[in-house]
Amino acid sequence: MLMSEVIEMVKGFVEGCEVEEIKELKKGLMEVLKIEKGEGRKEEVLRILKEEGKISIVDISKRLNISAKNVSSQLCYLKKEGIKIGTSSDGKKFIEE
């Protein structure tokens, strides 16, 4: 099964769910994928930086549906782990080579 098919199945499932059921689904997925709270966001921020090259904190926050403050926190965690993150003259973040 393709990833896109799985995503469409989950979207279809979620459309008919109550908020509590969606929270339970998220919790179950995090357990299956062995993702700790916050770990998923940090990895998502890193993935977006790799994909986009340069991107603003606001644009990352919109893509992940989290606050800009949360994105900034995730960037700090990544820096503490040794990822070199730079800021361009127009304020966009990028991974330094």
C-alpha cells in the first residue's frame, strides 16, 4: 500500500470521528511509531528545513499547525543536538552545510 493511500484512509476515518477519538488515534500512532511527545515535531521541523532549503518560522508553523513559538523551541532543540541552523538576511531559517 502506498503512503498516499494510507493518508487518504486516515483522512476518511478522521472525518467521521469525534475529537476524543482523534486524540486516541494520535496516541495510538505515537505508541506504534515509538514517538515521544515533542520528538515528532522536532523531526517534522527538520524534514521541512531539508525539503525547503530556506523557510520562515511562520511558514513552518502554518505547515505544522503549531505556534511560531513552538517552532522556535524545536529549532533550539535541534541546535542543542548539533544541527547547525542559520538565518538568512530575510529571516528565513536553513540548515548550514
